[in-house]
Amino acid sequence: MKYLIIAFKSRTQLQNFVKTLRLYGINASIVNTPRNISISCGLSARTEYHYLTTIKSILQNNQFESLLGIYLITKNGLYEQIEKIF
């Protein structure tokens, strides 16, 4: 299973980002940031991996200064790999 975690420093910008994603028809939820990505405000957006191109476009066309990064989470059974991809 693959999904994206988008981490921010600011909870307000995170909430605005999730609202923006939903305007584009992207299903996203606010989740606790994984411990391996502990540099954020404690909450992040989670969405499906196949939205990556659209999400990058949204981030480039909007002002989300507190963005820390987009992380690809790959789960295989008990194994979890986290990779910063943007």
C-alpha cells in the first residue's frame, strides 16, 4: 500500500491545504504525523499516492510557506518505508 503524507509547520496552512485539495476533488484527511517525520506541527494531510502530480501543481500555484515536505509511505505487512519525495 502506498500513500502520501504532506507535512506542514502550521496547522492553519494544513487546514487550508486540505480544503484546497477537496476543492480539486481529492479525498484527504488530517492525521497525526508519523514519528519519523516529527519536525511538523503534529498533524499532516494524508491522501492517495496517485494524486501526487496534481498535489505538486497545487503547491506550486498556491502560497503554502510552512510546507515541510511530501512523504511517500510504503507499507508491506509490518514493514513501513518513509521517503521524502518533494
